[in-house]
Amino acid sequence: MSNELAMVKKDTVDVVALKVREFQEKGELNFPTGYSPENAMKSAWLMLQTIKDKTGKPALQGCSKDSIANSLLDMVVQGLNPSKKQGYFIVYGNQLTFQRSYFGTMAVTKRVTGAKSIDAAVIYEGDEVDYEMENSRIVNLKHKQKFGNINKDNVIGAYATITLPDGEVYNELMTIDELRKAWSKAQFWGKDQDIEKKGSTHDEFKQEMAKKTVINRACKKFMNSSDDSSLLIDHFNGSDERREEAELSEEINENANKETLDLEYEEVIDPDPEDKKEPEKEKEPVAAAADSDPF
């Protein structure tokens, strides 16, 4: 290991390990059975050495030490391990963030709520779906499906079901328009895009993408409906907020570099109005180079 990497490791991994021990000693943090924070950080450290930003610069060189430490802390407090595909490290500008995959979101939800199972199903055109509303929640959800309806081009919605230890069931339902609205927030979705691009992941694997999205929404809503103010909940929400802030900051910085100064004058005389040219449209910001899990 180079001296530079050794210093980064000392200022990030070692600091996080000490912080985690302090949380444990205070009784603020308990890990799931079989989870080793040390092993998780070893896996993360090896992974971080391979991650680069969109310019090809290594994340450990271009990202601030604070953001590296925070991303590792977000991962460990949530009891997740990137080697199990439970999350990804993504670079936005000089900020490193940790983003849960939907596997990670399910793992944290099961850990906090003790849920027996978290499942999802796709609704196709022609399916029969019936449910009741009770205290603003979907109850008695029934879904009757015919095999012939199964076709990715006929997806009209999806739902997720969280089954709790006491047998209570929480349902989350999304229409295809709501699913596309969620997908449109990702950088891979074009500015004027209405539906999935032909041949894209969300087109070829629409059913799986729909399940991922509705599971994520169900878990987040259910977690946030809890009055639990634990360290785990704070990092569950905080990791998402930090990623969104870093992504927005990068987008603002990129757009700022492309903007032209628009000065307004009163009674400006244009000697040749026909010589005006239409301003060029701003290009879409390029997504950070990373192996992310889009919804």
C-alpha cells in the first residue's frame, strides 16, 4: 500500500472503526447476527480502490476524506456489506456517497421491523385487482392474474407487500405512471423522455425494475412511519439525503460552467435584428461513472 493510501485509510477507515466501537459501547448500535463491521469495511476498502469518477480519477484521490468516512459510516451503521450487493459507492464531484441497493433496503427494513417477508408483484393489463382502504392504508388486496396477460409491454403497475411478525400486512401500490415518475428522477432518464427507451434496462427488464421501485418505496414509507429515532434510522434516511445533495451539487456546478451571461438592457437598439441566433440548448449533465443500482 502506498503512503498516500495508507494516510487515507488512517483518516477514514480507522476513524470510522473507532466511531463504531464508541456507538457499540454506548449501546446505540447493535448489528445483525453474523455481521462483522470489520469485514464489511475491509470489503469496502478493497472496492473503493477500484472506483473512479467519470473523468477516470480514483475516488480515494478525488473525494474528500470526510465524504469517504461518512459513506463508510452510513454503510456500517446500516449493517450492510457491498460485497453482498447491498449497496454501492458513487462519486459526485468530490463527494463519495453510499447508496443502498434494494437488497440493502430490504435487509435494513427486516432488521428494524422484524418483517417475515418482503415481496412484490407486477400488475398487467387484463389482471383483476381489488382492495379496500382503511385508515388511508391498502388492506385486503387481492390480485387475480391470467398467464396470458404476462407481457412487459402490458405492465400497468406493481405492488409490494411487507408481512410483519404479528401477521399484519403493509401494502404499497404504484401505477405505471408513478413508476415512470420515479425512474425519471435518475440521470439515465432523458429530460423530455416519457417512457422507457427501447433496449434500455428499464425496457428489457421492466418487470424487475418495477418490483425494485415499489419495494424501495414500500420499505422507505414503512420505515419512516415508525417513531423510531435510532441511529440506524438516522443513517437510513441520511445516506439518501447526502447522495441527493451531492448529486444536485454536481449538477448545479456542471450547469454553471455551461451557462452564458444574459444581460438585460432598457431600450437597446439592435442594428440587425435578423442576425440574432437562437441560444443553444443546455446539454444534460453526464451521470457519474459508477456501478449504481437505479431504482
